[in-house]
Amino acid sequence: MVKSSETLIPIEVAYALPDEQYLLSEEVAEGTTVEEALKQSQLLRTFPDLDISHVGIFSQPVKPDQVLAPKDRIEVYRPLKADPRERRRKRVAEERQQAKA
């Protein structure tokens, strides 16, 4: 809850699904952390079970205790369906198998 004497800063909260994107403009008290801002956000009212453990600010991963600056854009990342390194290893192994044949 924001007290009337607190200075508010503008931020954005972004979340993308395969077919929908959300970009919410919000205001939080100066000194608010990423986790606190997300807990106050309209995004969690829309998606109450959303996993907010993987987040970033302008594409840079950050910890939940990161203090926000004015005009920061918090991005909530969805979990990967497959590990990119594992997918590449599998593809290389397949290519090597085909080269032997």
C-alpha cells in the first residue's frame, strides 16, 4: 500500500504468452523491489498462479530483491520447454550419425 507522502515512480510490467502480450504501466513507491512491484501488479491479479521467479529488467535477468528505478520495465519470463544446450547436443549427435551413414 502506498502512503501519500511516498514518491511514486513509473514502471512497466511485461509478460508474453504465445498469442498474447501484456504491457502494463504502473506506479510504485520509490525503493520498491521487483518482487514487491510484481505482488502489487495487475498482472498477478490476472494470472494469480504466475511463476515470478524468472524475471528481468530490459532483457537483463535480475534477482527479486533488485530495487526499481523510474521507467524500468519488469519482464516476467516463461519457463523454457527445452534446454537450448541439450537441443543443440542432440542435433549435433544426429548430424554426426547421418554423416557416418
